[in-house]
Amino acid sequence: MILEACASNIKFAANSLLAGELVGLPTETVYGLAANALDAEAVQRIFELKGRPTHNPLIVHIADFASIRSVANIPAQGPIADWLEKLKVFWPGPLSVVLPKSERIPDNVTAGSNSVAVRIPDHPVALELLVSCKLPLAAPSANKSNYISPTSAAHVLEEFGEKLACILDGGKCNVGLESTVLSLIHQQPTLLRPGAISKEQLSRALGVEIFEYKSQNAENAKVLLSPGMLSKHYSPHTPLILAGDLKNAASLSGKRAGYISFNQRSPLISPERFTKVSFLSHSGDLNEAARNLFHTLREHDRANLELIVIENCQESGIGNAIMNRVLRALKRDVSFLQQ
Ligand code: TXA
Ligand code: MG
């Protein structure tokens, strides 16, 4: 059930969380599937409903900076405390930070690891709910494991129907991509997932280089720092390929294909050949494109197409996060195009 996010419905959602139920939570990045992070049984239901492997840990959401110490064990002095202080400027906002975990956090939240990812979301409804329930909330993106993250309340309803206590309607997500994940538990701050807060911004704020495993190489890395780095992340059911891989138009003949362009003014391929065409931005604005990406992928996936073709965008700033998600959603084997 989707509920308007008025004060009484937020109170209802808070009481549901306190009673161990799950709530669809709007944030500025994507919608979350929230449970009381201190209730191992409620957290267990998140894994069951999502079909999420239990080795993939969840992000804990809190209302303010002062609450970090209630979910993480921050040494009074040293690099972690210093870095955290410098990262304050990004909160509330689309940044999750991996820290040493507090004993209060049940093991299933962190998939048995002794670190916890924490974030303060920049959405008035999420913040009101966090204040109202006075709980840290464990919330992964509110999609079935391996499908596209939701950026509206309607997407969450599509995923979980009536299985949640409620879905608070916070409108369309303003960022549209999942948060940047930065680990502070290594010698050097380490980027685990690119997002709207870029590696360059983090590096400037911290005054140090940020280490990064390229997600494409993560499966070969000796130590997998974050299970979410596995290169195949989520994808539409319909095969998704890059415009650059569509070597000749003949391979499209007779096929119902969708086309997703970054720029209405200058699409890379002539759109006439496609059954369904969408533009992520009017003018090539990558923030607008990020906001529209997941919704557009879902729309194309519902349009009874045989394939979806998407353009590349420039891989800098938020473009880096966009291409990270696009590359992980692609169908690698494009031999079906020759058939
Ligand atoms: O924007 C977001 O982060 C959204 C909204 C709802 O806040 N949440 C989200 O959660 O994207 P999820 O579960 O879909 O992605 C969490 C990512 C995964 O890649 C997970 O592996 C990583 O964070 N993660 C969580 N805890 C971690 C930890 N202790 N160490 C390393 N990686 C961790
Ligand atoms: Mg997710």
C-alpha cells in the first residue's frame, strides 16, 4: 500500500518498524526496503523478500552525524575519526561510509563482517521517519535481488506488492543512482561503489588519494572488499547492449528494439529504426540522465522488446557512476544479434 507521506502516515510507518515490519522508504538516491537495524528477525525478512544472498551486507541509515557512534565503533583519535570529520560536509547526502561496527548491530546486517556501512539520507521523509522511530534503519534498495533499483513508490509496489506494512510516497528520487560507498577501514580510503559524490570530490575533501578497484576487475581481485562489487549487478530481463556493439543495422532487422539516448539534441544513432525511443536528458545533462536511467530501463523492460540499445556517456563525475551501472546491466554475449 502506497501512503502519502503526511505526519500521521509517517507515524504509522514508524510504529510498523518498531513492531518488526518492513517499510518502503523514499531517499534521494533510490527507494529502500527498511527494517529496524537492531532487530535481526526483521532484517532476516529483508533478505528473504529480496532473495538477497546473506553474504551481501546492508547499509544502516541514521538521522544525524551524532548518531554514527550508536552504530559504529569510531576510535577517539586516528585516521578514521579525522576522515569522518572531513566527510561531514556530504551529509545528509548520497554517501555511505564503511566503518568498524558497533556490537549493537546484529551480524546479519553486516553479513558477519566486523564493519558496517552507514549513511544519512537527504530526503525529508526519510529523515522524519528516522527521527520519529528513533531507530537506525537497515535498508537495501527496494528491488528483488539482481533487478533494477526503484526510483518511485510505484516501482516498489511492482516489486513487493502488498508484502510491506506500507510504502511512503516521497516522489521521484532526485539523484536516481545508489549512494557512493567509501570504506574507511583500510589504510587508504577505498571507493567500493561510485555514485553522485565523485571520487574527485572525496579526494579533495579528505586531502588524500582514494583507492579504487574497478568493478570489472573485482571478481579477479584477491580480496573482495564489498560483495556488491561483483560485476554482474542487476539488469533488465530484456538483453541490454551498448550502441557501440550494434555493429551494423542489419542485425536489427525484424527485431523489436528499444533505444536509450543521453541527449535529445544529438542521439548517436538514428532513432527511426527503433520501436521505442527514450531520451535520458533534453540536453545531455548527466544529473538529469541519472535521475531518469532506472525508470527508463524499467519502462523499456515492460515494452515487450527483444533488445534494448543504450548509448555510452562521458565517464567523469556522475557519468562514472552512470556507466558503472550500465556496464553491470549489459548482456555480455551479443551473439544473439547475428541470428
Ligand atoms: O543509495 C543507497 O545506498 C540505497 C538507499 C536505499 O540508501 N541503498 C542501497 O543498498 O543501494 P544496497 O543494499 O542495494 O547496496 C549496498 C551496497 C552493496 O554493494 C553492499 O555490498 C555494500 O553496500 N555494503 C554494505 N555494507 C558493507 C560493508 N560492511 N562492507 C562493504 N560493503 C558494504
Ligand atoms: Mg541494491
